Amino acid sequence: MEQQIERPPEYLYKIISYRNWQESKTSKTLKLSSDDDNFIHLSTKQQLNKIMKKYWSDVPKFVVLKLSTKKLKGKLVYETNPNGMTKYYHLYNGFIPFDAIVDYTIY
């Protein structure tokens, strides 16, 4: 079920590999994995721990980015994943400019 967001939160979060982080530093946009080809997966601060445990627990090094939603480029949608119950933020037809990164943490 899709719901267009009129007023998204001020900040959303994106987890990327350390390799993609290193490659992004010399670019104006964030380098993402193929998991973000159809849309860019984003989360709220409250969803971060669950996502880190579920998808990143076996990854030796990754980066959590705090993003300013005002600087994201594309259509931000709040929706459930297929067959899911929990809603997440997805960015369609867009990208994450490097200047949208407010803060980051390397794990």
C-alpha cells in the first residue's frame, strides 16, 4: 500500500557498504548497491537497529548515513515492502546527493 508523503521527517537513514562509502567520497552522489536499483531503501532512526541486525550483522564494516530529507532528489514514498507489514521510506526515480549527508557512523 503506497502513501505519498507530504511532510517527511527531517532526517532519514541509509546503510551502505564501506566499499560504496569509499567510492562515494569522490562523487557528488552516493554510490549504492544493486538492491537499490528499483528504489532506494531508507529508514527512520527507530528502524535502524532492526535493519542492522537483519541485513548487516555478518558484514564486517558498513556505514550508517543520516540524511536530510530536504536534499534528497526523487519521489519519497512511505509504504510496506511486498508481503510486509512494516512501512518504510523509499525514494523512487531519484538519488542521494552527497551534500544530503548530515552525519555518518562507521560500524
